[in-house]
Amino acid sequence: MADSKRTIVSVKIYNQELKIRTDEPPEYVRDVARYVDSKIYEVVDNVPGISSTKALILAAMNIADELFKQREEHQKLVRQLQERSEQLAQKLSEITSEIDT
């Protein structure tokens, strides 16, 4: 059964105790929870009187924004690596053809 490897990790996010069932290491889950908690409080600290619902939505938007930007940066780096690999392959091909002649 797939659930047999899962563990339950207790975390606290925005003053809510949660039990997370996961395949990930407990410390990883705690780190993620601390990060989410910090993002929520970042919104709450910057927007006094904000409702819990709006704070959670804005924190989720901020985290999603970070994710999208990281994905974009990752894709940019992948494209650069591919271009550089193609350049190196071309140079290697030129060098080996010179050796063969």
C-alpha cells in the first residue's frame, strides 16, 4: 500500500495546528510550513487589519509569483545551457574534423 511509507508531521501555520501526511522528510515539511507561515505574517504585518482570508490569498499569490519567476529563470538557464552545449558540440565537431584531415 502506498500510504505505508507516509508519515504524519505536525506543523503550525498561521496559528493553526495541522497534521500533514507526507512521503517527504519531516524536517522538509516543517521548513515548508515555516516558509508559508512567514509569508502569511509578511502580508499581515504589511497590511494592518487585513482579514485572514485576504491575507491567505495574498500570501498564496506571493508564493505563486515567486514560483512563476523561478520557473521562468530556470527555463532561461536551460535555454542558455542548450545553446552553449550546441556551440561546444559544433566546436568539437570542427576540431575533430580538422584532426581527421
